[in-house]
Amino acid sequence: MENTTAPARTATPVVLWVVLAVSAAVNAGGSVTGLDFTLRMIAGGIALAATAGLITYYVRRRQQR
């Protein structure tokens, strides 16, 4: 018997966590390795966007319950 009330599982949070980890590592390690300031700010923006995406995903998922 299928459970039709269970929320569908997607790969969205996994992808967002990976993007967040990579972009945060680039942003944090960029100053040590001498990475250009512009590239570090782009990585920081991507990290902020991934964080916002994760918050949005979990809030929407919580409201569906």
C-alpha cells in the first residue's frame, strides 16, 4: 500500500548543501590562497543564495505538514 500523504523527497536540499559548502570554502579560503576579491564576493553571493534557498525549502516543507 502506498503512502500518498508523505512528502516527496527531492535532491534539492542535498544540492543546496553541496553548493553552500563549496562556495563557502572558496570564499573563506580565497584570502589565504590569494584569490581575486571579485571571485570571493561572487562565491559569497552564491553561498548567501544557497542559504536562502535552504531556508525557503525547509519553511515551505514545514508548512505542508
